[in-house]
Amino acid sequence: MLALNPAVRDLLRLPIREYHFSIPVRMDEGEIKVFRGFRIQHNDARGPGKGGIRFHPLQTVDILRALAMWNTWRCAVADLPLGGSMGGVVCDPHDLSPLEQERICRGWVRQVARNMGPEWDVPSPDLMTTPQHMLWMLDEYEAIHGNKSPGFITGKPVGMGGSSGRKEATGYGLMIIVREALKDLEIKTINTTASFQGFGNVAQHAIQLYQRMSGVATCVSSWHHADQTAYAYRKKSGINLDELLAITNPFGEINKAKALEMGYECLPGEAWIEQDVDILVPAAIENQITAQNVERISPKVKILAEGADGPTNPEVDVLLGQRGVRVIPDILANSGGATCSYFEQVQSNMNYYWKRDEVLGKLDVHMTSAYIDISELAHSRKIPLRDAAYIIAVERVTRACQERGWA
Ligand code: NAD
């Protein structure tokens, strides 16, 4: 659709730079163990790279390459002046003491400290990495370079260079986009109901803002570790967020017995998808809306807002469109977190921190304008929002590459 020339295709298909390295770490028992670490810089034509650092035992360089590319598109869709990167270490923090984790963090930075930085490539937390890990990494980076550079990394603790509003940003951003989509459809939020898959960081904050906009969330689901299955919790009159938060553990698992005591219906995990609601919000994991369950979606559903990454399988995308469901694609719908990381970077580089209201106000402006760009293109070319989002992202990155003379 974009008629990209062969040089652009070659440039975008592969990361522009990759670093693969070994991190020797002295373990608590005294022996040295060598961990594999990576930083993948997919494309930085639009600005410094941005992307997480993941600690995972099953990490592969191909997964990191894919995530780095996805970050390029996510930043471009949100019109952030940033490129896409991703990094990680093959390790399982469950089996490592805090001191061993600290040595891995510092070792990772020692290997890439000269190939990263506030003006070049900025990491952030991802799977199994935390604000504490980010702070150790920052400390090592500053020791190597001999200066204070809080803009080297984002996702730091608030008060130590982190941004207010970061924890709410993805869920709030998601609902800001839903609000705009409802306006397009000329539906008032007060007349809508919604069902959510997942009850973690994204879903909890999305529900909070949705309820403030007078929407009624009737169903949420969460994973039950002991039973190794998910359950959906329903209250047709509307769930009480504070009451449910009080019986949810830090992993987003709702206590089933207490939910039953509180009068919630406890249904099989997949029930979230078949609720008679206006809005469906998958906010748990990937591959959840498939050819096997798509028919169970109620004809009442008008919007499917992808909080999670990749929840809708490609083969059902077209079907949902034919049924008149407006699918808001993940790279737009959950880009509030990336946007707030960008705000943290800006604040850290200035060493001047905004109040929460200012951060969330700027988030609203950014998300709204990203949605308007994409929905106008989708409308004028009569294409789904997902195609429009990818067209805008790839086109913006292509233009930056061409204007720099790279392609
Ligand atoms: P989280 O770990 O805080 O919560 C995940 C929730 O999903 C938990 O309530 C868990 O019980 C539930 N869950 C897991 N498997 C389930 C299943 N099979 N059925 C029903 N519920 C299940 O995670 P999060 O930060 O809320 O992220 C959710 C999704 O959003 C992920 O796909 C993540 O990649 C994506 N995302 C998150 C952010 C962010 O800033 N947190 C940003 C962009 C994308």
C-alpha cells in the first residue's frame, strides 16, 4: 500500500545494530557464572532508541528483534521523536539473589555503556525487571561516564527520577482512545458497558478511568494460580473497583472465595468474551481472540480495544471488521506507557519533574491526537484502524530514513 522502495524494505526488515555479549557475574557462593546479554537497535531515524530490558530464561535474540521492531512502530504511531530498541539477559530472577541481580544489571550496562545513552538509546523495564533494576543500571552508567545522567533510563522509582503518572499511563491512555472512538460512533460513555480480560496494571487503571467517564464495567477476568486456570467475575449492575482491588494480589489475581462472598458470579475464564457489552478490552496476554471463539462475541459489541500486545489473531481481524466491530490496535491502544516513558526521559534530561496532573494532561493530548491521525486516515481510505496505524508508523519511519539519506 505504501509502495516502499527496495532499500527501505531492506533497512526496515532488519535491526540497524545489534550487540550480543557475555556478562561474567560472581555468584553469592563465589563461583563465576556467564550470562548472555543483548541490545537490539531496530531503527533510530526518528530519534534515540527506546525499549525495554527483559530478564527471561527463554529469551531469544529473535524475540528481542521482533520487540525492537514493534517499538519502532509504537513510537512512530504515537508520534514520539524516538526509535525502537529492545534488550535483555537470559536469566531467571526467581533463582537469583538481589545481589546477583544487581551484578547482572551492572554487568549489562558495562557491556553497552558506550553504545547507549540519553541521546542515543534509552532502556526501560519489561518482563521481570523493576524500577530497582533501572536504578542500579543508572548508577553504573553514571559511574562509567562520570556524570549524572538521569535521562539514561526510564521506569525509575518516583522521587529518584521516575515520572508521576507512569503506573496509570497505559490503562488511562487506553480509555482516552476508547473515549475518542465512542465520540466517532456518536455513543455516550454513560450508555455503555464493558468487559475486561485481565485485572493487572493495564485493566485496573483502564477501569478506573472508564468508571470516571461514567461507563459500567460488568465483568473482569484473572488468572488463578492454584487452579491453573482463569476465571471471569461478573456483576451485571457493575463491578466495584475498590472492593475488587482489596481482594487482588500484586500479580493481578482476584481471590475467588472472597469474590463469591461479595456476590460476584464466578464464570469460566473465557466468559469475558461473550458478555452482552458495548466494549471488549483484552488486557492480559496475546492470542486470545481466535477463529475458535470469535463467534461468541455478542452482536452488541462495537469496540474492541487491545490493551494487551497481540490479543487478536490476524485471521479474525477481517471478520470483526465485517461484523462492524471497531478494533483499536495494540500499537495505538496501549502506547500510553511508551508515551509516559518519553515524558520521563524529557523530565530527566531537564532534571525538572512535572506534577501528576500535568503528566496525565499531556498524555491525553498526545493520545487524542494519535487517535485522530489514525481514524482520519482509516476513514478517508476506508481501511481498518490497524492498517491505518501501520501505514502511519511505517510511513513516518520511512520518511525519516529517506530525509537522512539512508534509503
Ligand atoms: P499484569 O501482569 O499487571 O496483569 C496481567 C493480568 O492478566 C493479571 O490480572 C492476570 O491474572 C491476568 N491474566 C493472565 N493470564 C490470563 C488469562 N489466561 N486469562 C485471564 N486473565 C489472565 O500485566 P499488565 O502490565 O496489566 O499488562 C497486560 C498486557 O498489556 C500485557 O500483554 C502487556 O504486554 C501489555 N502492555 C502493558 C503495558 C504496561 O505499561 N503495563 C504497556 C504496553 C502493553
